[in-house]
Amino acid sequence: MGMGKLVCEVKINGEDVVKALTTATGINVGIFLKTQPGVGKPFWYWSSIPAGTVIAADFTNAPIVSSDVNANNAAIAAITVDPADVLTYAT
């Protein structure tokens, strides 16, 4: 899988914060998801997202991280939502 953008909630100083993380080329994102954001957590993943600072995301219909790497990679492949429809940017 090539470089991409993972949008998820991560805990920073005990608080859940939405983050857009860039994944490295060649990484198995299905494995990475198990630690960031973690099993049972919602996420979005695209090859790219519009430039800017993501401040919120609607995870209502987002895939959920599984302990199964293949299921995670299949969930990524099944994402059809456009980033603009679920991400909010700082203005």
C-alpha cells in the first residue's frame, strides 16, 4: 500500500483528539491500525486529503479497526466516502 492519510482519534494527554497521520510508503496499514488508533476504534483512510488542518471528523459510518489485518485492509479498500464529506478543517 502506498503513502496515505489516516484520520482517527488518538489520546493525547488523556484527551481524544482528531489527527490526520501520514503513513509511509510500503507500510501495511492494516497492521498499523491495530496500534493507531487501536482495535475497536473508527478511522478513515485515503491516498490523500485536501490540504489544511483537520479539526473534526464524522466517524458515523467509518470502518472500525479489527484485530484481523486482512479485515482492516479490506475495510480501507471499501472506503468510498469523499474526505470533504466527513472532515472539517480549521478556517
